[in-house]
Amino acid sequence: MMTLGSLGFAAPGLLLALLALPVVWWLLRAVPPAPVVRRFPGVVLLLGLRDSETETDRTPWWLLALRLLAIAAVIVGFSGPVLNPAERSPGTGPLLILIDASWASARDWPRHQDRVTALLADAGRAGRPVAVATLSELAGGEITFRGAEYWSGRVAGLVPRPWAPPADVARALEAALGAAETETVWLSDGLDRPGRADVLAVLEARGPVRVIESPRPALALRPARFESGLIHLEALRSPPADSRTEVTITAHGPDPSGVERELARGTAAFGPGAAVAGLSLSLQPELRNRITRFQIAAERGAGTVSLTDDGLQRRKVALLAPRDGREGLELLSPLFYLRQALEPVADLIDGGIDDILLAAPDVIILADIARVTEVEADMLTEWMEGGGLLVRFAGPRLAASDVSRGELDPLMPVRLRAGGRTVGGAMSWGAPRQLEPFDETSPFHGLAVPEDVTVSAQVLAQPDPELAQRGIARLADGTPLVTRRAIGQGQVVLFHVTANAEWSTLPLSGLFVQMLERLAISTRPARPDAADLVGATWTAERVMDGFGAVAPAGTMAGVDGAALGAALEGSGPDAGPGAGLPPGVYAADDRRVALNVAGAGTTLAPATWPARIPVEGLETARETPLKGALLSLAFVALMADILAALAVSGRLMALRGAAVLALALLMHGPAPAHAQTQDQAQAQEQAPSDDRLALRATAEVVLAHVLTGDPRIDQVAEAGLRGLSRTLFERTTVEPADPIGIDLETDELAFFPFLYWPVTEGAPTPSEAAYARLNRYLRAGGMILFDTRDADMAGFGFSSPAGRRLQEIARPLDIPPLEPVPDDHVLTRTFYLIQDFPGRHTGQVWVEASAPDAERAEGMPFRNLNDGVSPVVIGGNDWAAAWAVNERGRPMMQIGRGAAGDRQREIAHRFGVNLIMHVLTGNYKSDQVHVPALLERLGQ
Amino acid sequence: MTAAPPALRHRAEGLAAPLPPLLAEAEHLAATVMLGEHGRRRAGAGDEFWQYRPAHAGDGLRLVDWRRSARSDTHFVREREWQAAQSVTFWVDDARSMAFSGARDRAPKADRARLLALALSVLLVRAGERVGLAAPDMAPRAGQVQLMRMAARLCDDGASDYGAPDATGLPAHARAVFLSDFLGDLGPVEGALTAAADRGVKGALVMVLDPVEEAFPFDGRTIFESMGGALRHETLRAGDLRGRYLQRLAERKDRLEELARLTGWRFTCHHTGDPAMGALMWLHQALDRVRA
């Protein structure tokens, strides 16, 4: 090998061929480009003409230069040029390659492997016995020296471990090496840690030591802290003096559909020479609760990933207490102590049960609520089966009610005895009872029971074979204080005392908070200390590998709480993850603790080596063969030469377009825009028909009817709404477009102010999803006009077939109490003044019942029925038939006889107009009663 | 012996193949020119009414148009338009230089020249004229059959590099149309024109050129050959010659124009890149004017 500066040549002899270049130059110069032969009748006119310039019979100089460049590139290329050729330094005797292989090594792991491969190759050439050992996982056995070939096959299998070498690794190394004399190459991860000097001493006692270290800084991420609404993150670096001044930290977690993705991103800036950079993130609770890990972007290594646990999560807790009219008695409020305990550590939700359930809380606390409605009970049960935790507190109301007396209430963990009991009161025997220490099966096991927690009243559980199993906290006399029962994936927990201090001092004690925490109602505001973890066996849920990739733990043995606690402690010999305790998320019951490489107190320091130890970087020996690049250059030059030769000989004209195109294709490859446009086209194709429906329905007011599946009825309904639309168009400012038939199962209802629903005996029951849509529609202010079309023959008993069907269909709907349209209902005067509401028949019509306390204002002809459009209007008058018109605008159906029939049709239209006006303007006409009062006040 | 008839037939079919399309195309082109019947624009023997004129002394009574005269006090004579058949002879250059086409999708010059000649013939035959070719047995005749014969004859290709007109068969006082690229020696053209002028033959020269011949878009080292390969010219930078080539072409056109003016002919230059319609219209009117 010949070297020229940083350039080496594998076959320098070939370079002699460069001497031939002048000859080539002379040859090329002498040979002009070949002529084109053209048939051309105009040659007659050319005869005798002479070329004005004669030099061009030689190749132009730039074409010559191009060709010489191509030839030179080929010659140099084949002579095997190498940039930065590696210098081999042979040695003798056995060689030990020692690798830290810690989480910090992961950042440069491929280079570690390259370097080891190079060392092995050298050793193999020199015939030296080699041993490769990793400090992070020093196998118990001794280090054996073997041929380099044995090891070179195993280099690819070396992986960094997500922990650091233990502090006492020097002893293990000494034992493994025995008395062997060896030269050592130590691939260090560049971080200082206790025990390193000992290892160096052990190695130096056996022979020379060379250290190879990556010059890139090691980065680590401390666990996230959640304080005052902000997530605080700290990135560490070593060595601190580095050109890189900021790192990007990303938060990852599942999105609502469960797909892992980046949820947030921020940049932390290192000050000059600073080893720590901070970042504060403000995230919405929804987003924050979903975060599973933080990560330094574009970095590898377990240290740059920080898993999150309960410390970051805030559970959504809904609080419900019976409504009472009293104010000011805050300390007596059943929720006061719960609020105090939970406010700092959970997101609290208030409201009614149906509102609360929409917010998808993790926990619902019912304080002294005895009874919930059947619907709400069903909703709660369903929610619990999906994993919800219902916590109930007893109280005077629960004690007084007969809930869960005779048989087990679905929302109670145990049956209760009537009345409850009071101990230690003025009128009873005995002192207030204390708590028994929690037994091992209880989730509260390990919590210390303070002396001052006493219970003076409680509700009593009915003795029951399952009672012992369900009690998780007991009084000293053995009566259960807290019971729980699993329901589906969730559970219901009953505290047999009140949530305020009325019945016991429990809510006043710290134990209350700890119990809430153990029940995973609240979450820890800070990291748990070792004591919190003792007493439970923790199983790994997810663990990290050395590169920071998180994977399910599979069947790892459980970890004792004490060991986990020691690992989580900031200092001490067992701090941080180790071989038996990889970083990851550990769970016990509902609690989760994340063990990360970098703890809250972790600092990084660069390793310092004595001056006698030579330290190399990983980067230096990077050979770059230039052969490929040079041959490519020659190829490109020859391609250019083709074009240039064509240009010189005048043949490029015709080829120009094609050549430019081909060149462009050659350089850029197929354009990616093609794929994009295709995607867009596909996306447009897939645009759901919903959009078209939405556009049609929202561009103008549109009346809609529910498709029943019976073509005749659908046709009449459509014609009826068309007739009504036409009437509205003619008589009012409401100008509806053509009506739309709605398929309840597929179409979105939200666009329509009004739905006409003709009910037939054979009407299919809508699906769950359709009911959900219908209820949402009704709650959001939509109106449905149910029409049984049977003239309500059987009276409002719904005993006609269609009526029964209507009852069945409407049962799951959110329909308020009904009443026949009262005389003063706003429907009677929204546009026309009418008193009955005929269609093809004349029957009674039902609307939402007016508020019971509605009263007639003085001097007013009707009651002051404010607020709310009736969500349903129910009748059997077959209005569509009365409204129906054919294509020519003539009535489609016969109504009554003669003039009376026409009159009935007219009234039916007027009802339709009033109805749509009611839908669109609400109680506006009702509000007119205030006009005199307003005028009077304005007058003043 | 068995092979002869099919071979003959094959050749005959190959020969006849271009005929109907050429004729059809010519008919089609001619159909777009609807100028109506063209009388001689003067009174004479014919079928068409020309004018009424007051009767002179000497007009026979037979000539008086009584119906017209009855409406006024004077006598009128009904005159008919003079209609006399005129003969037009075409010379279409069939030399190999006419086979040149500058672009793949452009027909050779010869095609255009033949098309023009035949289309004009169609028009003339329709007007009752006699048409013919400047070839020994193609003297002017009238009728559709003559068109067929002309079409058949026009499809023949000559062997020489450049063509020269033959004015020997021209009837006196007839009309003639020469279609050629006139790139060959101008001497024969000049001779033919003077000979024709001597016999009172008038007509039109149509120079059919390919746009490439007009633009000379060549560059680089090139050897130019005539279509037959008889003439060669080599240049190292064809682009340099463009100016001088165009100048010579212009001189040639001027010369032809001058010749035409001297002999009472008319001259135009037609490019195969342009529609044939323009040239046909020009030819039609040029002949009309020469006739008048």
C-alpha cells in the first residue's frame, strides 16, 4: 500500500497508466467527430461553398478534457484508492477485549462492534488468542482465550445491557481472569462510575491497557416529575462541554385508537458547560395520562428513555353526593375530606351520573347515595364491567334505606343489615372501635394503622359465606369496615362509614389518603419510597433493552418490593437497575412503578483515565474506499461525453428532448409525487357518501323522514314532506329543499331539525348504534314526529299493532313524560292559531309534558311554558297522507269528503307549518307573553 | 409460367393502389373549390344566357328574342355566353429530388405536386376543359377517363436526380402548369418557357419545396448528397452554410419569377408544410387570369 497524505492506494502500479494520458490526448485530438450523411436535394445550392472556419475538424478542448477525466478516473479508480487507510499495529500475546456494554454504550454500539471486529481481525492475522468480555454481564465462569475466528462469529450477538456494570465488578473480573497475563483493549462507555479504578488496577496488573472511548456525549433522561400542572423533565449529558446545545425530548403513548405515537415534543437547552438541561411540558390531562414514556429524540440507549408510571397519571375521579339544600356546612359535607384528599392528586369531576359517565372516569365515588335509578344503575354496571371502580361510602341515607337488604344490590359488594350500629356513643356500651391490622390478602396490607383512628358508627354487613372474602379492612371486633366485590373487570368498594368525620375519625387520618392510594383512587404526588413498595410482589409488565426499546416482559419472575425499592433509591450499592431487575414498568395490583436507568438523583460524569493509559476515539479508523466513487465519476463523464459528442456533430437536435428527459429520470428517479397524487385520488374516491348527504342536508333546510323499508309508506312520507315543504315555501320564510329519506342505521341525523317517522307494525328495531344516534339527536334538540297512521283507533293505550310497535321502538329512547297537547301549548300558535292537529285522521297528539309548576301569568291567556322544544310529537293522524302531493303539486290522497275534506287538508298543512315553526323557532312564540312587560320597561 | 400472371397482377395492383386515394384526395380537394360555372365572360356560342342587347341593324330576325322585346319598344337580341373548351397541360416533376421529405410525418414533395395537378385537373374537367400531361401520349382531352389516365401516369417515378420540363408536346395557345422544385439546372426550364411563350402558351410555375429546404436546420459535420447520390458536398459546420444557402435559394426564386414575368407566366412557391388548398386556389385563379 502506498499512502499519499490521507489517501492510500491498494495497487499503486496502475497509476503509471496515467502517463499514457498525453498519448490519448494526442489521439483524441487528431480524430475529428464522424460526419453525418444526409440526403438533401438542396445540395445543388451548396456546391462550391467553403467552410469559413477550419479548426473544428479537431475535437474541441472541453470534450478532450471530459474524455481525459473519464480515463483518469478509471485508472485511479482501479488503483484502489482508500481514504484514511487504517494503520495496523501488530502485537503479541493474548488479547482481552473488554466492553462496558452498558446502556451508555448503546449510543455507538455498531461502531463498538466494528471496532471489535477490526481488533479481532488484527489479532487473527497475528495469531493471538483473544477473549471478549462484557462488564455489564460478566458471566460467572472464567474468561477463556480462544482463536479470533471463534469470537468474530459472536460479535454480532453482543448487545448492550440496559444497566451499568455493578460497582463490585472488579472482583468478579479478577476471579474470571485468574492469573492470565494479557494485553487489554477496553471499550469504555465514557462514563465514570465507582469501581472503575479497581477494574483498571486489575487489568494493569496483567499487562498493558488501551482504552477506546466514543467522543460523543452520553445522554440520559431523568424520570419525569409532575408538579403544579407541569411535567418537568431533565436531560443529562456527559461530558458537559459539547457542541450540542439542545436535545429534543418526545413523549410517546397510545392515541385514542391504541396506536403508539408521539404525543408531545419539546426542546431542552443545555447552558454552556452545564450537564443538566430542563424542560417543562404543559399537557392536557387526557394526553398526559396516555404518556407511557419520554425519550430523547434520535438517540439510542436505555438511558435516553424514561418510562412513566402512576406518578404522572392523574385518575379521573367523579364525586357524587346527595343533593341537600343546606349551604355553609362545608365540614359536614360528605365530600369535603374526599376533595381534600384527592384534589392534589386526581382530576375531579362533578355532575350527574350520565354526564360523568360521558367523561369516562376511572373512579366514581358515591358518598351516602342510597339509590340510583334503574337506568343509571345499568349504566354504572356496564361501566364497572369495563373496568370502572365504584367506591361507595355509607351514611345516614344508606343506613335508612333498604338497599341491598334482602338480596345483593348490583351496586353493592355485600348485603347490609338494617339500621347499622353505633358504638361508643353516649347511649351505647363500649368504646369506639379501632382498626385491625390489615391482613395479607388485603390491598391495604403493609399500611400502619394509627392508634387514633376510631369508628363510632357503621353499617353492618349481613353475615354471609362470602363476607370474609370480600372484607378488606376490619374493625378490631372483626366486623368488616371496607368490603369489595369484583364486577366484570371492575369492582365496587364500600366503606361502611361516612366519608366525613361523622361516623369515624378515619377521614381525618393519613391512613385514609393511603387507603385511597392503595385502591388506586389517587395516585402518588411524588416517587414512592422504599417503604411503600415493601410487602408486595411486583411483576414486570414491560421491560427495556439496552437500546431503549420497550417490550412486554413476558414471564419474568416477580420482584420483591424491597429489592425494587432499593433499586429505585437514588443511592446505595443496589441503586438503579441490574441484571435481575431490568428497567421497565413493574406492577402490583393496580399500582405501577417505573424503574428507569437514570433515577431522580442520577448524575453523569465523564470517565477520567490516568495519563499512562492511551485513549483512542472510536471514529479514527474509518476506511473509505474511493474506487466506487471514482468509477461512477468515470461513468458519468462518459455519459456526458455521449451527449457532448452528439452536440458537436449536430445530431443532438432531434435527440435533445428525449435526452434531457432521460437524464432527468436518471438523476432523480421516479417522481414520488406520482404516489401522492394517487393517494389523494384514492382518498377522494373513498370520501364517504356521508359528505354528500351532509352537503345536501346542510346547504338548505331539509325535512327528513325515516325509511321504514315499506316502499309505499316511504313514498307517501316523501310526498308528504314534499307537500309540506312546498306549503312552507309558499307561506313562510322557511324555504326547505326536497326532503331526504334517512336510513337510521347508516346516516348521520345531526343535520336535520326534524324527522318524520311513520311507524308500521313490521318496522325493524333500530340497532344499538342507531339508538345511540337517535338519543344524541334528541338530546341535541332534534324533533321526531312519530306517526302510527292508525288514527289512534284504540285511544292512547298504544294497543293497536303499530302503537305497540311504537312502544317497543321508543322504549330505549330518551323520551320525557308526555301529555296530550294542552290548549295553551306553543304548537297551537307558532304560525297559525289552531286547536287540533288533523292529518288524514283526527286524533289526539302527544307532546312533552309541561313543567308541573308552570303557571298562567296574570292577564295572559296561556301559561308561561318556557324552554324546550318537545323532542317528540306522537300521534296517529297519518299526516304525510294529508300533506302528500304528486309531481304536479296536486294532492295525492283523498282526504274526507268535499269541502270538509279540503278544509281538513288545509288544517293539516297548518299543523305542519306550526310544527316546523316550533322546531325551528322553539318557544319564541311563547316568549311573546313577555312583550307587554318589556315594552312597559322600555317605556320607562 | 405459373408465376407470371400473379406477378403481373401484383405489380398492377401495386401500381393501381395509390390511384383511387390520389384521385379521391384530388376530388376532395377540388370539391372544396365551388366557384360555380365559369363561362368565358363574353358573348359567344354556348348554352348559358349571357345578356340581352338592343338589336343592331344586321341582326337576323331569328336572333331577336321576342319575349323580351315584347316588354319594351325596342328589339332585343338574346346573347349566349361564349363557352369554348381550353386545354391545359401539366408537367409534374417526377425526378428523385421530388421524393424528398424533411420530416417523417410529411409527404414527399412529389405527392403534393401530383395532388395539386390532379385536383386542378378535376376542377378543369368539371368546367369542361381538356387536361393532359406533358408526355408523348397524354395530349389534352376532356372527361373523367382522362383523369384516370392522368392519375395512373402521375404515379410513375423518374430516375434522374433533377427533372427538366418538356415543352415539345404543348399545343399552341394552350395553358400549361409546371410543378417542380426547380432545384435542378435552370437552363432547360428557361428553354421550355421560351419555347412555350413562342407558341403562345401561358401558364403557371409552382415551386414545391419542403420546409426543411427553406429552413436548412442542419449543423455539425455533414455530408450532403443529392437524392440519387450523384452530387456530394461535405462540410464541417453545416450551420455556417445556412446564410449562404438561403441567399442562393432566394436568388433562384428571383430568377424563376423573372423568367415567368418575361414570358407572361405566373410563379408561386408552395411548401409541403402548408395546406394544399392555398396553392390550389392560387393555381385556379392564376389560370383563370391567364385565360381571360
